[in-house]
Amino acid sequence: MSFSISGKTVIVTGAANGIGLAIGRQFVEAGANVMFADMDEERLVSELGEEVEKEENIRFFAGDLRKKLTIANLLSATIDAFDRVDILVNASRQVMVSDPLDPKDDGMECLIEQNLMTSLRLSQAVAKRMICQAERDENEDDPVGSIINLSSIAAERAHPKLMAYSVSTAALNQMTRSMAVALAPERIRVNAVAFGSVMSASLKDMLKGNEECRADVVAHTPLGRIASASEVAEVVQFLASDGAGFITGQIMTVDGGRSLLDPVAAPAH
């Protein structure tokens, strides 16, 4: 079984920086056609502008994917550029501190919309396209598509200030399982990667000039370090490949053993 994704077409959301950008670049290096999608057009241009001009397998799309029309436009742009879509990586996410006792705090609504509903709507739209493509394919036994959601070990941990984030990622995990069962007859696999201490853009900002916080995160990670974004990207590539062809509905944990410790430990990011 091959781990290759060469020639596949991939949409990666949240792809202007951090983990999403690392995943997109990993897929480009592996020979895939990649559509980098994000709200931050300026950052997309900064990171990818020159590469888009030189490389035929790189495109980017800027827009707010919380809007249904933007999702439709992203899918259309991907089809126009590469004629199909084989893999979707829902890497767009938001971390927000919230007050669980403040009825005026809108963090829950915000993160449910950003971390759950955006991924659900895009998955539905892309899955529909994948099914249409399969109807044109000659081999009825070939895999049709793969969807990977980025989650967090916060889904299984109780940290009051991260309640909205924890609930939204827990919901994303259950959505992953439910969509996996719904799409299995269509030969579309759906999985998630739940990570802990990864040097994402949000964690970089949090740790900037705060060595005490960094030391706390490392101390609560059995492997004794913070993972690089590329380590998450490699797991995502595995789940997208035919090498993971019999894996669906799974939440793969990539956290250096952090979730094995007392859940009262430092919050996940």
C-alpha cells in the first residue's frame, strides 16, 4: 500500500500560516495539487505569491469560509484550477479564551461556527463533488476521497477558560465519526488529528517572551518537547494516502504523550 498522494488534488483551509501552511507545503512536496485557502489574503500572497507564478500545482483562495457562498466559490476555484478534488484538510481553527460563567460571553457561538460548522459545510460540499467524480470513474473499487479534520486533545480535557474551544473540538470529533459512517458507502474516508503541544501560530504568540509557560508545556509532555507543525503534516499525509485506506472515523492523537497525564495539567493548544 502506498503513502503517495502524488497527482491528487487537495484543499487545505487555514493555510496562510502555522499548521495549515505546513500541511499545504508537505502536500506540494509530495507531488499533490494544492489549493491553499484562508481569510488572510495578504499573508497568502506573502507566503505563496511567487510560488503560484512558478509552480503549476499551487493555487490560493482568500475568503471567509463561514459564508456558504465562499465555500461554493472555493470549490469552483479548485475545479477550475485542477479539474477535481480528492482530499480535504479542514485545518482552519480558532482558539479563544472564554469565561464559562459569563452569560454575555459569545465565545461558544463563535467557536462552534468557526471550528465545527465551517468544517461541516465544506466537508458536505466537497463530499458531494467527490461522489460526482466517482460516478465518472471506470474502477468502482478505487478510493473516492479523504477528509481530515484538525482537532485538539482539548476535546477530552476540562479547562474552564478553554471551555468553548474544548466543546467545539469535541463536537468536531463527533462530526468526524458520524460523517465517516455516512460517507463510508461512498468510499470516502473521514478522520481527524487531535494534537497537543504543536508550534502553531497561536502557541507561538502565547509563548513569546514567556519562558515559564513554555517550560510548563514541555513539563506536561512526556516526550519533553513541543512538536513542529511538520510532524502534524506528516500524519495528515498518511491519513490522506491509500496507506490508510482501511482507516476511517478515527481521531488520531499527536501529542507526545501529553493526554496520558493528569488532565489538570497545562491546557492544550
